[in-house]
Amino acid sequence: MGAYGILFCGSNPLYESKSLFAFNTCIFIYRHLKKPPWFISLDTFNPIKTEGTLSISKEEILLISSDPSTTDVVKKTFRQSDIDVKVKKDIASGVRVSRDSQIVLIDSRLSDGDCLDCLRSLNDLNTDLLSIVMIEQDKRRMGIDAIMDSAFFYTMKPVDCDELRSVVARAFELKRLRKESRRLYHYTVEEFLRYKLKGYLSQIRKVGGIALYDTVISEVERALLTLAMENTGGNQLQASKLLGLNRNTVRNKINKYKIKKF
């Protein structure tokens, strides 16, 4: 489950909420099936804000470039945003101020190496970096090599402000998703369901006339059965042991929910 997915289920808010609830429940339970124990203690519990745009007082990106024109364009691109641009002119100074989960813009040519050298040096010291390299038009192969070396994206020079703004926005969104994913690992099942049900409940109330209890139970049950079948390679006997249910009960529920047989 390393990738992030989105389910599109038409414009009906109930269907969208129901599918997203089931999808996120599947991810959470899958992780706990793959990585016991089921319950992990929490020292603190901080609910995740997912509605609207991520609100942070001031974000920061690190720009590693000795080119004045590139530096000016990048600063201009984010001047009106809540993003600070910290500039370092070479690999050595950039690496010294780098940190985990940072968003880094790397120029193709630097005084002490190129963007590939910089990328490798950064990755040696940090985890979850989101690096964006900026390369000349005739150096596209360098951009591809950077992607192979775990760069998030590459853009062409001269830098296009709108394109760069869009790429950085996607990088911040991925950073937010990674942060949310890490927090979900530390939720108990009860806390996770309570958190997910808050948004689900608001959609149910908008639509009205929905049996909330039966709807939620069926979605969770379907998710559990599907994951148990995936986890056991479609072996119903093993799935029933994993779930603590009678084999006939598992078979009947698989038929009831029309779960694909593996």
C-alpha cells in the first residue's frame, strides 16, 4: 500500500463519502493486519485537519542555486505566497541546512557539482525529501536521471513561474499526505473510525433518511473480509481464522457482498 489512491464515484455525496470511508478504512486495517499489534498506545492525540487547504503559518522551500536569474525567478514566484525561499549557492552549504521531509529546488549546475551530485548528497543525510531539479533544455536526460535517483520532479529552464508553482503545490500536498499517513499508523482502530466517521456523518445528515449504523457496519465488514481474503491469498479457511469467524459465515458474507474470489 505504498501508493495513494482516489476513488471517483459520481456526484452523489453519499456515494462519494461511503466509498472514501471504505477506502481509507481498508488502508488502515490493511496496515494493521500487515503490522501488528492491533492497538498502539498514544501519548497525545492530534486530530488531522483534512478539510480545505493545508493551513500553516509559513512554509519553507530550500533553493540550491548560484544562478542569480534563477534565484530571482523562484523568489518572485513565491513572493505573494506563505512560502519562504531559503537560498544556498552550493551543494555543501545546502546539505548543511537540509532536513527530513523538506522540499528542495536544485539547479542543474553548481560550483561544486551538478544537480545529481546534490541530490545524492541530500538523500544520504535525509529521508522523505521532495527534490525538484531545474535543468537546461538540452539536458533533459539529466532530469530523467534525477527522477531515477528519487527526485520528485524536474522542470526546464528558463523557469516558468506557473509551472513551478504547480509542481511545488503538488509536492506540498504529497508532504501533507505522508504526514497524515504516518499519524494514521499511531491511531487505534477506535480512534481511526471515530475520526473518519466525523466527515462521514456530516454527509449522511445532508442526504438524510440513511440507516447510519447498518451502512457503516456493512462497509467495515466488507473492508475486513476483502483484506482478509487478500492477506490469505483467497483461502477462506485461513481468512476465517484470521477474522475469528466460522468458515461458513465467511463464505456467506463473501457471497452477500459479492467479494471477488482470488
